[in-house]
Amino acid sequence: MNLLVVILKKAELVADICKGLAEEGVHGGTILDGVGMASVIEKMDDLPIFGMLKSILADDDDNEVVKTMLFVMSDEEMERAKKVIHEIVGLEQPNTGIMFAVPVTFVEGLGA
């Protein structure tokens, strides 16, 4: 089992990803709202060392909500999910998001 994590800067693609995953037989996951770290740093007034960085970030779209998608799945499901996510999101493009997986050694409640 694996925990597949997708941190998506293009929140408008969440519905398309969920539809694509369901069509591939991947069901169940959790979607969380978040903000990028750059958005937080941009609002800090007590970090003078980041003055120039803050001015650069102010023109960026990091103020938008990011979506974190979490899925516990088998190796086979993960390969299908990765394919769908790559096709929809285009992670090879900058500022789209990241995807990674970590092994899960224990899980309960998936079949409940």
C-alpha cells in the first residue's frame, strides 16, 4: 500500500482529476485546502532579509488556495492514478504542483 500525495496549484483541475480517477477504478481519497509557503512569507513584515524576495513573490499567484489530495492505494492503483494525474495536470510544467508517494505499513478501515 502507498499514500499518494498530490499538491495541486491548479485547484480548478480537482474535479477533472476525481472524474478521471473514478473512470480508472480509483475510488476514495481526501482533498484538503491549503496555501503555499510563499504566500505566508509575503505577508510577514518582520523578515527584512526577505525584502527583495517578498517583492518578487508579490507578483506571483501564490495567494491562491492549493489543494492537497491524499489517496491510500495499492501499487497497481497508484500507477493508474499517476497516469491520470499526469494527463490532466501536466506536472512537467512549472507551478502546477507536485506528486509523491510514501509506503504505508499499516491501514485500517479501507474496506469498511
